[in-house]
Amino acid sequence: MASNPYKVGFSRREFIARLSALGLFPLFSGCESIFSKPLSIAAHAWPGYEFMFLAMRENWLDNNQVTLIETRSATDSLQKLKAGLVDGAALTMDEILRARFEGVALSIVSVFNISAGADMLLARPGINSLSDIKAKRIGVEEGSVSSLILHKALQAAGLSSNDIVKVPLTIADHLNAWQNQQVDVIVTYEPVASQLLSDGAVKLFDSRSTPNLIVDALAVRTDRLNVSYRQAIMHLIEAHFKGLYHLNTNPQDASYRMAKHLNLPPENVLNAYKGLVLPDLKSNHRLLAGNKPVLLESAGHLNKVLLQIGKINRSDTLNSLIDSSFLPTIL
């Protein structure tokens, strides 16, 4: 196996030792609080976020630096952010822009994935085209990326939200709602999507029709982007890349290790990644770094879409939306 270029950063103890060796530790004396509280990040089960959880289970993530708080849905993660219970969260870019609109200053420090088919609208057998969803009960997690997918699907069908019956559902309730016949159509994503497809669901629309619109990222409160949390943020990003590297170099072993948390059979884990682009370190730099980051252009387009569909009522300036300084250096 090739040597791992994504070696997780040094620990808190090593960090302090290096400060001492450089004669800098006295500058931090009396500031032990800098190290006493780990960075807290909320995230729900989703293939793109799984490498963080893999790193945590494999002890690649130092829990003295970072605490991962697993939530039931993106809605739950956003609620914890708004309540000030966490320092950051794994969210889609539209969710990040909505949080900023609601007063939670967030900055994107790394990109987990770009959806290219993993987010989808599924229907029961017999509903065979987008035009057939008119007047149907559609399960959707409002306030999350699912509402964006639904808007695009309705647009493609020539329908409006008045032509359907919305059933509010978080991802944690999708499987039960489907099995209990509470919805005719559902906007969902992996790992639930694979379970519904195996149960006979019909795919009518997915994020391949919305290129570069759905981007999952690590968003951290802008006021946490300081010396107190810098090392922890960098450590978490490196841990994610170590997990991604393990998938790329040893996919069978990675699938086995991730299967239980994703609630999928090991043989189905790799299929869950087929609809995702997983940017490596070099691609993250391309997306986030420079005077005109690629992702900033996508954010500008998404900002306009959110305004058009009424999810926000004022444009985001996009100031401080992106900070690439926490990415590991490309060697």
C-alpha cells in the first residue's frame, strides 16, 4: 500500500511541545482555555461526511481537539448551530447560505463532495414521469437541500409547489414514511435512497440535472477561525482526507468499516458513492483557493436561485464565505 500523503496533524501534546521547542509556549501561558475545549462539529449520516466518522472510529481523530456530534438530519445540525451548541457543521452550500441569512456567520473551510446523482426524487411504482407527481404527497425536508431538489424537479415538470402536497420529513423519517405509505413521492439521498430503490422505488429526477449546485462542505462559525481553533480545524480536515485516501486505496476494507454506520451491507457501500464527486486535496485547493475561488462562482449562482424561490429575501454578499487557509499544503 502506498504511503499516506494525508498524515493526520500532530496532537495537542505535540503542538504544545513544538511551541516549547520554538520558545513560544510562554506566549500561551495563562491561555490553557485555548486547548481545553474541543472543536464541536455537527453532522448526520451521509456518505460524503462518513470519512470524518471513519477517522473518529479508527482513532485518527484526536477527541481532545475535535468532537463530532452526530445528528439525525441537516435540520438538526442547523438547529444546533443556531442555538450555539456547536462550532460548525457538515452542510450543503444552500443550507450554509440560509444559515448566514438567518444570522449565523459561517465560513466554508473544505469541501466534502459535489452531488452528481446522489440526491434524488423517488416515486412509487406506477408514477412513471415527473408530470405524474401532480397532486401527489411528496416527502421533503424543508430548509435543507431536499427543497432545492424538489424545486428543480417541479421546474422540470412544469409544475409549482401549489400542484403537490408537501409532507415535511427529515431524513431520519424517510424510510418509515415510505414503508407506512405516508408519501407517494420522496426527495431523499444516500444511504436511504439505496434502500428505497431496492424496495421498488422509481427514480424520476436526481442531482445530475443540477451540476455543481449541490456541494457539501465543512462550515465553521466565522468567529471560530482564530488561533484557538486553527489547529483543530486543520486536524479535522486532514482526518477527512485520510479517510478518503483509505477508500481510494483500499475500497473493500473501507466499505466494511463504513457499512454499519451507513446502515448498508458492505457490498452496497461503494454504490452509495457513485453519485458523488469526492474532491481530493488538490481539487479542494482548486475550488476554494485563489482570488476568485471556483466555489464562489457556484455560490453566487445558488444565491440567485434561493432568492428566486423565496428561501432568502436578500442577497448574501458572500464576504468571508470561503477560507482556504486551513487546507493542508500541497507538497
